[in-house]
Amino acid sequence: MKAIVTVMLKEGVLDAPGRAIGQALHTLGFTDVADVRAGRVIELKMTAANADAARIEAEAMARKLLANTVIESYRVTIEE
């Protein structure tokens, strides 16, 4: 199974890459874009016994390493 960890900056934290992407999109004529938030996606191939175990382990990884929980939030989804 696969665990997908999506990490984003928390609301209120300056997102310089998101701002740069938004400005570039406007320059290219995509004027309907109001705001851009940039983040990252980490895919983990898991050998856990079941989806619940994989979620628990992936969330521990996110808290301990993959996300800086002071300024970032994360979401874990499991695909079987």
C-alpha cells in the first residue's frame, strides 16, 4: 500500500514560492488565480499489515521528520 503525505505551510505563514507562482501565472495571463499555496507531496510505499497501521506510522513520520509542525500542517492518505 502507499501512504501519501501532503505538507503545506500553515495559514498566516509567508509562502514565498506560492506568491512567486501566483505572480508568474498572472504574467502568463491566468488572471482568475486569486491565491497560490505551494507545498510538497511525499509518497511512501508501505509494508504495514493494514491501512490503520500504515496511517499511524506515516503520521508519526510526518510529525517527526516530514513536516515542521511549527509552521506546516500535513495530511496523510492511504491507498491500498
